[in-house]
Amino acid sequence: MNYYEYEVIIAYRNLESFEIGYTGFLIEDTDDQAQVRTFLSHINSNSNYELIAIEIDKKPINFSMPTDPKVINTVH
């Protein structure tokens, strides 16, 4: 089984101000992408924000690396 760090970048529009914003997440997952698919299935447009685009980049990681599974939210 292969392990990856998935970088998810989301572009969205604030429907009150019509300003465009970005947010990013790092998710560690296997090649079946179960965590990534579950995470993305819960993201959708609502009355406050409109999703414009979602970009996903994956980078192989070594399972023996001393990290815990994580989801990191960084708002720009």
C-alpha cells in the first residue's frame, strides 16, 4: 500500500462581498483516497460561499515517517 500527502486547494467566492478567497488543506491518505473522498464529499456551496474550483496534488510519503495522520486547515 502506498501513502501520500494530498494538498487540497479550494477557491471560493463570498456571496455577500463577492470577494474571492482560497483555503488549503493537507491530508495524509493511502492510494485508495478514502479520507480525501470523504472530506471532499462534505464540501459544497451554500448560502454564504460559492465553490469556484478544487485542486488536488499528491506527494508520496514514507509510512515510517514520524507524523500522525493529519488534516491541516490554512486559510489565506
